[in-house]
Amino acid sequence: MNNNAILAPSLLSADFADLGGVIKMIENGGGKWVHIDVMDGVFVPQITYGQPVMKCIRPLTELVFDVHLMTVHPENMIESFRNAGADYITFHWEAAVHHHRIVQQIHECGAKAGISIVPSTPVAALECILPYVDLVLVMTVNPGFGGQKLIPDCVDKIALLKKIREQHGYNYKISVDGGVNNKTLPLVLDAGVDVAVSGSSFFSGELKWS
Ligand code: DX5
Ligand code: ZN
């Protein structure tokens, strides 16, 4: 089991009426990254929050801001999310055409670049972009909502990405997002994940992280 994994609580399941308290809860609960799910109502059905909300919480903490863009045209919002305090900017492979250009754009503004895949996208689709990214976010639920059940088949992608990283000497972190709770956490840690995102399980107080 990878005990050095990073916990990244997802704001999606937090109390938006008390974001200051939420940041404290993440810090006290062992979170090292704040996972910020940006939804545009097009790539996924809901709309969440964006740059102005991020700007308000950025001064409250030194934690890493891990922005997960579930939006179409991610290329239009890279610089503004960096200016709002994003450390990692992750976009969806399915939402873009010029993946390489977007990764360059993220790096040029000084952030780390991540790529994410939905459950129906295979790791093989990422072949040409893996040498250039700092993070691969494996979605273990269909994006758009918190509180869904982890799809077990998706966990195999973590081990495959780990193997590819070793074979080629790549540098990306492997992150997992969706349905991580006390029952599924050992599965994703065993598969070799570096970052575990948790929304509903963390904020309900169910998740035991040590
Ligand atoms: C879903 C989001 C997730 C979500 C995870 O589309 O990307 O980050 O917050 O929530 P849980 O941990 O409840 O599955
Ligand atoms: Zn997410």
C-alpha cells in the first residue's frame, strides 16, 4: 500500500456557505491539496464555481490548489485560473483537441499540467501526451456529481499508468477521483495512486485517513 499518498478533499461536497471553515476542516483532516471541481453545465450538467470564488479562498491557505476543469474549451480559462491561484490545472482529454498545446499553455503560465480521462476513455488514448504532463487524473465515476459509486474496472488504469511511467521514465503523479471511501481507498492505494481525491466521504466525516 502507498502510505505516502496525498489526500485531496474535493470542495464539491463542502458547505459553500462557510468556505473559510471548509479550508480549516481540510487542513485539520490531513488534506494537502484542495481539489476544486469546475463544472460548466456543458461538459457536465451542473455548474459549480470558478475564478472569483477561488480568489476569495486563495489567501486562506498555503495548500496546493488542484483545479479539475470539467469544461469545454479549457484553453480559454487557463491563465485566469492560474491568476486565481491554481497550482495544478487539469483538463479533460475528451473536452479538447489540441492537448499538447494546452499543456504548453498551462506550463507557460507557471502551473503544473494535468490530463483527466472519464471511465470510457482508455489509458491508450493518452499515449502521446503522457511525456508532457505532471498529473493524470483517473476518473473512477462519470464526472459531474459527488457521492457516486467507484467503478472497479477503472482502478486497473492506475496500475497501468504506473507501469507506463516506470517503463518510460515519465514524471506524472497519478490521481484518482470518484467514489473514494474507506472501503475503496485500499484498492486505489494498492494500485499505486499518488493522490486520492475524496468529496462526500471526506466531508461526511466517514473517511479515515492516516
Ligand atoms: C465528480 C468530481 C469529484 C467529486 C468526487 O465529477 O470530479 O471530484 O467531488 O466526489 P466523491 O468523492 O463524492 O465521489
Ligand atoms: Zn474532481
